[in-house]
Amino acid sequence: MINYNNIFVNEGMTYEKYRNLIDDLLLQHKTTGPDDSEAMLHYTKMNVQRMSRVDKTVTLNEALLNILGAVKNGYRFLVISEGWCGDAAQIVPVFDKIATSFADKFELRFVLRDKNLPLIDAHLTNGGRAIPVLLILDEKGDVVKKWGPRPGVLQDLLAGWKRDSSDMMEIAEKLHGWYAKDKTQTTQQELAEVFKDLA
């Protein structure tokens, strides 16, 4: 039985601490997780730039703001992520924006996937350890909602791209091109649906 509150309190990092950890590891030519290869370091450096860009540009849309404003109780956001993950770089700044915009309702913490395998293994996507995963906990520490690892439409596109090509660099380019055009709007629409049930 997973004690989510215990993980949140004792292992969870704030967004700032998560970002600082990634930066500090990069200075040591390392990334989060066990693979410090050149490729993973490259992905991580790119993702730091992506997170910084999304941090600066993300604006919560009116529909999501209205739904978040109507949420009655307080919730904890436990996010399973890694610094090298491209999807996480495009999405986790949205979680931070929600938590900071409604600090009276939401508390946000991050844990690393590869240091919490029992946790991610309880929340697989199509049998895989895909991230980021947002777990929304109530005051008792029960998971009331889960979202991730990416918007549904992109999940379908990605499955098609992987069927057509095994070139991961080409797939990553398409993935980040989609995120750049979408400007977090599809992520926000899906999160609005998630939070609607909590209003």
C-alpha cells in the first residue's frame, strides 16, 4: 500500500527545488535518473530551456481559471517526473502556474520516477513508465484524480509517429513542434476537465 502523503511530505520537492536539482546535476555532467549519457545530458539541457520558456509564457486560460476558482477543498499535487523528460519540460510549468495562482487551494511537490519505481508502477500508461504523471491527493492522502503523461491527442499522434519511424530525434522534433504550436492550450483543456469534477 502506497502512503502518498508520506511520499509528498518526506520525498517531495518544490518546483524551485526540482529545477535547482536539475541545474546542479547538469553542472556535474549528470542528469536525474541513472543514465548520464551525452544524449540524456543534451535532452536535459534542452528541457531546462523549454521549462524556462514555458514558465515565462504560460498564461492560464479563462475556462481553466474559472474551474480552478470553483474548486472547494484543498488538494496536494504529487508529480512524478525527471529532468531528461521532454513531455515533463513542456507540462510541469503548467502545474506550477496552477499551484502558485491558487496557493490557498493547491500544494505542489515533485518526485523522481526512477527513485520511486513502486509509485510509477502503480500508475503506468499502457504498461509503460511514461511521465509526467500528476496525482491529485485529497486531505486524507487518497488519489482522487490522475492525469498524464501528455494530452490524449498527442498520445495518439505519438503512437502513430512511433509506428512510422524508429528515429527518436525525429519523433522528439515532431513532439516539441506540436507543443510549441499548442502553447499549453490542450494540456489546460484536459486539466480543466479533471478539475471540473472537484468543483
